[in-house]
Amino acid sequence: MLARYALAYLATGIVFAAIDAVWLKTMAPTFYRGAMGSLLADQPRMGPAVAFYLIYIAGIVLFAVAPAFAHPGGSWKTALGYGSVWPGAPCSPARRPRSAI
């Protein structure tokens, strides 16, 4: 059982790292530099970045992958459903901007 979650953590980390590497390579020079200007460091701080990724990937496994494992017949739909309500997910209700009333 633990090996299954370790493999899920490793696989999630590899996929997340690949997607994020493409995103950062294509968007950092244009979008982030333009939007954040001098707030962006010249060189990334690897310690905080690694800590963030380890915690973020654990959240993905805990809130999306683990429920899919736990439900009989769990699938990618189960993982998507549970993962979308995690506060770290881009489509989570907690991350949506609040409208002005």
C-alpha cells in the first residue's frame, strides 16, 4: 500500500515537474517579467522552490490521487473531482476571485 502511494507521489512529481518546466521556460521571460518587474529575483531560490513543490505534490496525491485509490472503481474522474476542491487546485472554489458586491 505504501509503495503504491510512493509510486503515485513519484509519478505526480515527474508529470508536475515536466509541465511546470515548460510553463516556466515559456512564461517567465515574458509574462512574469512584464507583470512583476523588479519583484522577480534574477536567480530562483531553489530551497523554497523545492519545499513548495514537495508540499504541493503531496497535496495533489493526498487530495486527488488517494481518493481515486480509495473508491472502488476510482478513476481519473474521481481524482479530478476531489482534486478540484483542494485549495491548491487552479479551479478550486477557494482560489476563485470574489466578486465585488
